Amino acid sequence: MADEFLQLSPVQKDILKEVSNIGAGSGATALAHLLRRKITMTVPGVRVLPLEEVATVTGGADHKVVGIFQRVEGPAPCSILFFLSIDSAMHLVDMLLNRALGTTRFIDKLNMSALEEMGNIVSGSFLNALGGFTGLKFVPSVPSVAIDMAGAMLNSVLYHYGQVGDHALIIDTEFAEQDRHLAGNFFLFPDPGSLTKILSALGVSNHGACC
Amino acid sequence: MEHVVKVGMCDLKTAKPPQRLLTSGLGSCVGICLYDPVTKTGGMAHIMLPDSAQARGNTNPAKFADTAIPLLIEEMLALGAVKSRLVAKIAGGAQMFDFATNSEVMRVGDRNSKAVAAKLKQEGIPILVNDTGGNFGRTIEFDTVDGKLYIRTLDKGESIR
């Protein structure tokens, strides 16, 4: 179990990447509808990293960000973290509330709930696509928003991996608005054990006939 | 000799003056600083989980409260520290996100803090500073020259304990 991430074959990684790509595409489309702006996204990366290196992906453990966190329950539990820079989060609130960019100067309770809603819509679309492919049910919790050190927020996610090994599996995509007024990183962390279930639902488990 | 010794997640290090020990972005993790004020030997651990018994097939003792503390003590004694003189300062153990579902995930910070305090008590090491809990991240720096702990948060700035 501890080594399930390290045993990922290139084909399995590619399939995970492809499924994530469709999920992220669906999330980007939902975001574009919501904001009525063009949203671009990068091809998702599927990475296996030692726990202590995960924070470097998010710009360092000390890096101040807005984080939208969701737990995903079901047969293959996951965690979702959506990181935005402070400026991006404020621009996003302006776009959501149809105001001129720069109107929002700080993130208050009302702004936070707008961000939670946005997180819900993007992750919901992503998980719907993933659920469609795998036939597995993904049930996201209500989002929770924090403005703090990226590394500190990652603790809540990485702790699941810590129980079984020293590595984490990260699926990440960057979303950006056409004019780069906002850019954010969407991270999906399948819990240890969930990966095996997702891969076997996709017909590419280690025990299967494939590869 | 590095002036600032960085301690990563699930990691532990020892230091002597004029060195400082630093760990960044503590959320639910707990940073443990041990110090012998006579020999000025310092040690820091950054633990992620309370109990190695609950983990399946694990290798890294610096990850758990119950295994990191004895190992840190051992490394400090090898540097000349005397166990009966050791004192502790701890920080972290926050709950970064608050919502009702999945209580186990949400309580890990609190469980970490309690496990650290219990293990230190068992080792007979007094806790001089206990800055745990809350819903914010912390970066901590420990100065082996005077045993002072610098705790930085984004909202409240720096406090010296």
C-alpha cells in the first residue's frame, strides 16, 4: 500500500492525466460560464512527491495564499485544495459580483462565501467528469476558505499520506483568466488507497490485464 | 557551518550557537524545540502525526510525536546535552479549516499537540512555552544562543517567547 504511488506505470500516469484533463476542462468551462470570461488551463500534471517537497509546488511553505479546501467522500476519498493569490481572489470576487477590478480591497466573510461557491462549482464539475469515467461516486463537502501559509494548509491534506508512507500523489492544474487578472492552482489529492480504486475503475489496475 | 538550520516537515535537527533552527508553515503539524541552557544545545522536530502505532508500515521516526521526541533527545545527548536539564517550547497544532464534516481530519492538530505534551511529560521535560491551537499557520525560529523562540504568523506578526 505504501508504495502504490511509486508503482504507477507511465501508462497509468497518462490515463490519470487524461481523465484529469477532461475533469479540469469541465471545471474551466464552469468557471468561464460563472465569470463570463475566457478561462485557460494547463494540462494537468500527475506527480508523486516526497511529503516535504509538496510545499515547493505551491511556492513555498511560508507563501501567503487563499486556500479553498474540500474533503471528498465516497468509495475513493480525496482532498481538494484550490490555491489563489490574494490579488487573484480579490479580482475573482469583483468578477463574481460584476464590479470593476480593484474594487475589492480585502477578503471579508461575504467575499469568502463567494469564493467557497466558486470552489464548489469548479470542483463539482471536475468530480462529475471523474465520476462519469470511473462510475465512482464523489461527494464533496461544503468548502472552507482560509487565508494563510500554503504549507500550513497542506498539513491537513498530507496527514492522510503520512499515515501510510512518505509520498503524496498530486494532480494539479493551473486555471487562469484570459488577461491573467486571476490565476489559481487546483490540486486533487486522492487518499492513499483511493488511487487503486480509481485505476481499477478505469480498467488499468496493476492486477488487470492491461499494459 | 550554516547559521540557520532548516527543519523540513517530518524532519529533526540539532544545533549549537550561533545557529538558529527554523521550520516553516506549521499547520496541524507541531514544532518541538528542546534546549539545554547550560551547554546551549538546541534541537527541533517537525512532527505530522501523533502516534506511530496507528500508522501502517512506516519508516521515518521524525514523523510521529512518540518516536521523534526520543530520537531528538538521543541526538542532543550525543552533542553533550544533559537530559535532566532539557526544557521544551512547542508551537503549531492548528486547525486550518473549520467545518463540521470529517471530525478526524479536523482534530489532527489538537491530537498532535496533546501527544507531544504527553510524550514530553513522560520524558520528564518541562514545557516552558506552549503556543498551540488556533486556526492559523506558524513559522518558528529557535535561537540556540539564548533559547528564545520566535513565532511568526501572517496576521499577528512575530512574538518572542
